[in-house]
Amino acid sequence: MADYQVRFQTITVGSTDYLIRSLLDNQQFFDPRGEAEKAGISSAGWPLFGQVWPSARVLAKMMDGFNLVGKRVLEIGAGLGLASLVVHKRQGDITVSDRHPLSHSFLKENLLLNHLGPMAYQHGNWDEANPALGKFDLIIGSDVLYERDQPAVLAAFIERHSADTAEVLIVDPNRGNRPAFRRAMAGLGYLYNETSADCTLADGEDYKGHFLHFHRSRKLAA
């Protein structure tokens, strides 16, 4: 039996309500086989995947109206995958990825709760090669730059899984590692644009942050 507690909350994105099964709070921990530890996830970091963070809500709101036509989409560091649920409901071609051992099981539960069909999922440890993951036209993520060593590792992961012409959209709550990530992506040939993501969320919470938008086309570069 799982030794952690969960809760159910309704998250409104646009005009749609999503019922989300998440961890009760940030004090939960359950790693009996040491799977999270092997993936480099500490006991303090273990519950972070299981919360609906403000940046995830902002990304989900963006995906609710984003042009998805003809795009193969990957959400990185997805956690509970709220933005992916939105893309999936809109019939987008979405793959979810996260390194947490429970991310996939929570995703499957939330698909059932929202009467949605199966969604593609791949393990997403940025330090490891995963040829089965493939390449994508649009890569999205929220609040993925919270550790100092992440910018270079994440940029390399994105490069491995970007199509010849690709967009990258990251919602960042003004983390200090943002400049290092911009430099790493520029070194890989990505053009960059940053806009404010400041908004009031559906629950009335004020959000402060930025959209980091990258674009690269090898065809144009050639």
C-alpha cells in the first residue's frame, strides 16, 4: 500500500475544469525501492512532482489557445502534466516526460478522472540518452530552471529532441538561472524572445514570471 496521501482539486483552464489528483502537501515521501534516489531525487525533492505549481497553470493557460496544428509536442519535467492534459483534450499530438517514478501513474489517474484517452509517456531524465523519445516540433515546460546545473543539461536535452525546425516555450517564475539557460540555448543556435507572463490565475492568485520563447531552424541556417 502506498504510504503517501493525496487530494483532489479542480483546476480551471480557460472554460474547462480539470479534476486533478495530486499529493496532499510537500511533506509526502514514499520511495521503498529507492527508484527516486537512483534518479537523483532527494527526499525533500520527492513530493515536488505531485503539486500543481503556479507556472504549470500559466503554461496550461497558454496551451489552451496555442496553435498546435501539425506539431508534435513534448512537455519536459511535466510532473502532473496539467499542460499536457490541456493539449491532449484539444486533440494535440502530445508526449509527456518526467524523471519521477510516480509521474506516469498519477498522469494515468488524471486521464481517467477527466475522461480522456491514453497519452504517450516517456521517462525524461535530462542526463540520460533516450533515443526512443524521438524529436519534436514544440517543446514546453514550466519552472524547470530551479537548480544551478540545469541550464546546460536541459539545453543539451532539448537539442537532442528538437526537430529541424523547432519551438521551445518555457514558463519561468523569474528564477536566477534564466540567463545561463538563454546563453546555453544561444550557443546551440536558438533565437530568443522573452515576454512577461504576469497574470492573475483563475483562483485569484497573482503570478509573476516570464515566457522564454526559443526558435531554431536548421533549414534556414543552411
